[in-house]
Amino acid sequence: MNNYTFYELNFYFYDMKMWAQILFNKYFLSFAFMLVWVLFFDETDFFIQQSRLKDLDNLKTKAAYYKKEIEIAQQELSDIQHNPEALEKFAREKYFLKKDNEDIYIIEYPQP
């Protein structure tokens, strides 16, 4: 049998009574219910928000990549419009155009 003194039991029950008062407080219960609801059951719960934040970061990196690509394309367009050598280089590389006295050989390497 346990050998608890009266004061130890009184302290134990007082501690339990205090926790019971806290746990069954209407404000604490309301807060706990709302916290559980927002974390797990709401339409935009915590896990969906984390997923959306990850998607947002991916979209931001893609937007930065495409902005950089747009700047490169605009620079190439400017070069093509103002520089005849750049226009000839672009036509030869992209559309495989050639002069009348030239032959073009296209070598394709197998993809690994």
C-alpha cells in the first residue's frame, strides 16, 4: 500500500483540482476547439497553407527564371533588329539557312 502523508495527498488533489479548473474553463475549451478546428478541419487548414506556401515559392522562382529569359530574348531581338551579322547568325542557327554556295551538315548526338 502507498504510504502517502496527508499533506502529500492534499497537495496532489489540490494540483489535480487546479488542472481540472483550467482544462474545463469555457475560454480554454473554446480556444482549444478553435485551434483544433483551424489546424485540421478548416477549408484552409495548416497543412494546406504549408502546401500553398511551397507552391508560391516554386512559382516565384519560375517567375524569376522567365523574367531572366525574357530579358535575354529582348536583348537578342534588339541585336537582330540592329545588327546584320547577328541576324545572319540567328537565321543560320535557328532555321538552318545557308548561302547558295554552302552545304550544311547537321550532326545529332544520341541522347544518353
